[in-house]
Amino acid sequence: MCGIRMYVSFILVIVGEALRLSQPVPLIYAAAVLIFLVAFVRFWKERTMAKRFGAEYEAYLKHVPGRIPRLPIRTA
């Protein structure tokens, strides 16, 4: 969870700079950084965690939403 907060904070700082400076270039930079971070997490970090922790990490992924939150599933 801490990593996600760090990534979001980093993007928000860049967006804040864009708003403060009234310049569109930092927004383009923020978009590029966001794309890089999503790719980094998806293609390097998740694979590294899967290799390191195996089935335990796979079970964790099934119970914890990733970057996109999902609605809880109600059981009867």
C-alpha cells in the first residue's frame, strides 16, 4: 500500500506544478510518468513478486484489488 501512495503522491506533485505554473508541459510529463509506473508495476514488480512468493502471491492477488478497485462480492 505504501508504494501506491508514493506513486500517487509523485503524480499529484507534478500535476500541482503544472497547475501552479499554468503550463501544459508538466501534464504531459505526468502522463508519461504514469504510463511508466503502470508498466513498471505490471511487467516488473508483479512478476518479481510472483517468482519470489509463488502461490502465496497468486492467492493474495485474488483477494486484493490491483490498480482498479472492484466492488465487494456478496455471498449469501
